[in-house]
Amino acid sequence: MSQPDVGKLLAQAREMQTKVAALQRELATRRVEGSAGGGMVTAVVSGELRILEIRIEPSLIEGGDRPMLQDLTAAAVNAALAAAQRMVQEEFQKLSGAAGLGIPIAPESGNGS
């Protein structure tokens, strides 16, 4: 058996690292929405899993049902975050498949802020 070409492996690793970084930058620009209450509350998050916007129908605010507003807001945010997480996972799976690795590449976990 021949020894693996370490130089070639390192070059492939650097190339993959560059592709992962580019994908992370691209995902940061994407916006994903989740809603609750039939669209009464909508949350928008980025591919970095950051909340960008929360939209609340005025009639919901005027109704004065604070507990329902809180529940719907939490549900909308959770739906948007789940959708963004699915999108990120799918894109990283595509990247790992395209690289011929056959193993999942997980994005770096949150940056602590």
C-alpha cells in the first residue's frame, strides 16, 4: 500500500476550509421566516441564527392579550430558527457531498454573542 500524499491532503483541507468560510458568509446574508397564529406574528432570522425582525399584526397588540402575544412570538421565533437550522444543515450537507467526503460537516457553533 502506498502512503497518502500529505501535501495533497493538506491542500484539500485548505480548500475545504475556504469553501466552508465562503458558505458561512453566504448563509449570513440569507433570511428565513417563521410565523405563528396564522401569520399574526412573524420572525425573521439570518443564516447565522440571529433574529433580524419580528412583525406583529396591530390587531393582536390592540387586543391586549399579553400572554397570547408572548406565546405567539416565542412560537414564531422558534419556527424561524428551526427553518434556518434546516437550511444551514442542508447547505453544509451539500458541501460535504460535493467534496466527496461522505461525512457531515457541521457549521461552527454560535460565536458566543
